[in-house]
Amino acid sequence: MELPSAIPHDARHAEVRVDFDGAPGCIAAAREAADAFLRHHSPPARRTFHDDVLLVVSELVTNAVRHAPGPFVLELGLVPGGIEVTVRDTSSRPPHSRTPDRTGGRGWTIVQTLARRVRVVPCHDGKTVHAELIW
């Protein structure tokens, strides 16, 4: 697995972009990147906010690793009243809910429950999933 490279965008807007190769170890690395971002940029928030963000990152990245071949990009950024988690991957298929079983099926529902807004934007080489969580 290649080590991800964090590219700080504009420090005034507190954003970070991390590129991953898509290997299974990326899931833990993505959570670590999100944890570091939150420690440096999150104001005092509701008690579960930090864990909610890490769970959304984990679910979106797990979907990218399982269902989209190749690399993906994780972006985290502050938005008014919260944070936006964005994952861009190489699959054109939008996420969807399915009947949970022992292999999964709960992730997309979790993301939709924890986020105040979720958008899926198709692009020419895949899709971008945006999830906004409030403080």
C-alpha cells in the first residue's frame, strides 16, 4: 500500500485532501487522517460528533474499497456549522441501501442517518459522495 499524501488546501478554510491507492489498509488510514483533521480543526461539538465523523469516513471509504476498483480521494473540509466528508472513487454506480446481512448492508443507511445532507455527484470517471455533518 502506498502511503497517502495529505495535501493541505487553503489553511484559512481548513480543508485536507488525501489520495489512497484503494487497498484494504486504506480504511484505517482514512480514519486516522480524519481524526487528525478533527483534532486540529473541530471546535467544541456535541459529544458524539467526532465518532460520527469517523464512522461516516469509515463507511464511505469501505464502500470505495469494496465496490470501486483503484484509487480514491478523501476530502475533509469545514462548512458553516459542521464538516463535509467527500469521497471520490472510480465506480459510476451510486451507493444504495440493501438488506443487512453478516457481510454488511448497514453503511449507506448509517451515512444517511448521521449526515444532515448527502449528495452523490456522477462524474466522467466515477462519482463523488458528499456527506455534511453538523457540530
